[in-house]
Amino acid sequence: TLVLVIGESSRSDRWQINGYSRETNPILKEAKNLVSFPDAHSLATNTPQGVNAIMKYLEHQEYSSFIDVFNKLGFSTFWLSNQGTRYEIINRVAREAKKSLFSDDLRRNKLGNN
């Protein structure tokens, strides 16, 4: 199982697992086989551009994201988004996953935490 969590607006220097003094992610601290990238930086200051920069090669927007690569390798792919469905670039990338779920879906169907 491979889980990739993208925190396009999260600062790695504020994560406990990267040396921050406060307990900002105590559950992750206990995770085995966790790989963190403390020197990663966002290429944008907003979610749509940030996700686009992470998921797609800037000069080749016509190509699929790496989700398509995992699909072709036989992985089950899921896109779980806290952003809702208001950003088309996020929707486009999410459609590449075999299954997707947005926070909007949870609110509309009264599933999960509102």
C-alpha cells in the first residue's frame, strides 16, 4: 500500500516529524515506513496552482498526472480531496483516479464530519 498525502499549503518546517518543537502531528510521528520531504517547497501560493504544479509537468499539461502511471501499473487509485469540487484543475486530476471523494460529497450526503 502506498499513500501519498499532498499538503500543498502546509509548511514542512511546522511539522513535528520534521523537527518542529510543538506536537503538530503526533499520529504521523508513530507511523512506520513514513517518508517525509522536509525540504519540499510549493511552487504556488494557492491550491489550484499548487496542485497543478505538483501533479502535472508544467510544460506538458496535455499529459496525465502520475495517477495515470499508477493506474497503468495496476494500482487501485483514489483521490480524496478536502478542497471540494470548485477548482477545475483539481477535478481534472481527480478524474484520473479510479475513485474519488470530495469534501463537498461528504457535506451533501451528510457523511463523515461536517
